[in-house]
Amino acid sequence: MAYLLLFVAAGAWLARERTTSWNETLWIAIYPINGDGSEIATNYIAGLELRQFEELDSFIKREAIRYGILMDEPVRVELGEVIQEQPPTPPADRNMMGVMFWSLKLRYWAWRKQSLQSGPEPDIRMYVVYHDPKQNPVLAHSLGLQKGLLGVVNAFASRSMAGSNNVVLTHELLHTLGAKDRYDPATTLPIYPDGYAEPNRQPLHPQDKAEIMGGRIPISQNEAVTPRSLGRVVIGPLTAAEIRWKR
């Protein structure tokens, strides 16, 4: 058992070093899933094109340059094949043992699904689960796992919401690289100062942009809104340090 734990720990360390060295382009594959079986989600997925995710590439490159990462292509997003099976559902109570068991189930599920995909294995796998916004106006929490380098993103099957979907997708992607949340889970409000894009702004509210791990744009002390696109999002200094853009 000790050797097994050591092997797992070494594997996690190597994955962390490889994905945050920023010496080579990270390949990110996006796999669409119909989350509610609706015709709306089916049709939306059928019309998906890679260009709908190009905003993610340009956002990462733009923000990387601000921190001195001058790679031509820090990440490359590819659109994978549609997956017909739902990923394992996380435990409702989020207790530690339940989450650990779910994480193992998800990683095994992802491993099985990867064997059915064509082409080489990506560095990071993001499973985007689409829902009809009329049937599901509120979605379950999305998740990104550093162990396993994968994420499950609940998204709306709506072109008008493609930009905000990309904000959530990028938030979970950065979790796989080691970034932590910067919002209060009880209120979902960004935490000051690190969850704010401009913590030194005067007056402080309303903010104009969101810090990616804060998730939303603080309009007042008790109100925040989801950005409609990554054009109104930045990566703050603490998040940059966590993904090793700052040493």
C-alpha cells in the first residue's frame, strides 16, 4: 500500500510540474454531453464548432502576456467527440470521503471514455454538459480537479450564453492547474481583495471586470453578476501565482 500511495503521489507531482511549467503548449480537449436528453441540447451540440471556444485560447494568451509568459500558444483547445454517457454525480453533502470516492469514480469514467476517442490523449479533459435553459434555469455546480486533470462543466445550450459558458469553463480549467476559488460559497460573492479584478479601484463598486476565480463582477457589496464573456475577466496576481505564472 505504501508503494501504491508513493506511486500516486509521484504521478500527481509529475502532472503538476508538466502542466504548469509553461514550456510547452497545453492541449485541452472539450467533450460535449447532453445533460438532460432534450432536443434543444441535442441540436445545440450538433451545431458546436471549435470557434465557439476560441475565446478561451485568446484569454489565456492575453493574460499570460501580462505576467511575462510570452508563449505563442500557451493552450490549444480542441473539440472532441460527443460522449453519450453522463459522468458520475458528485455527492450532495460533499463530505470528504464521499468526494474522494466520487473523484476516483470520475477519473475511472474519464479513462474509459478516453479509450473511445480518436487521436492522442490531451493534457486536460473538460466535459461540458449542456442543458436546455428553459427546463434547467439553474444548473448544478461545475467542478475542476487537479488530480486527474479534468473538469465537469454544467452549461446552457444557448448561443446567447456561450460567452458566460466559456467563463465557467475557464474557471474550472484553472482549477485543474491549481487555482483556488475566490468567492464565498455561502453567498457566491467574490472575496475582497483577491477575488476582485481591481481591488484598489475608487470607489470600489461597481467593478468593471471579474477576477476569474472570483467568478463574478461585484456591482455592490452585496451584489455581483456573471460576465457575459471573457472580455470582462482577468487573472489576478494570486491566481497567477497558483498556476505558476508568478514565481
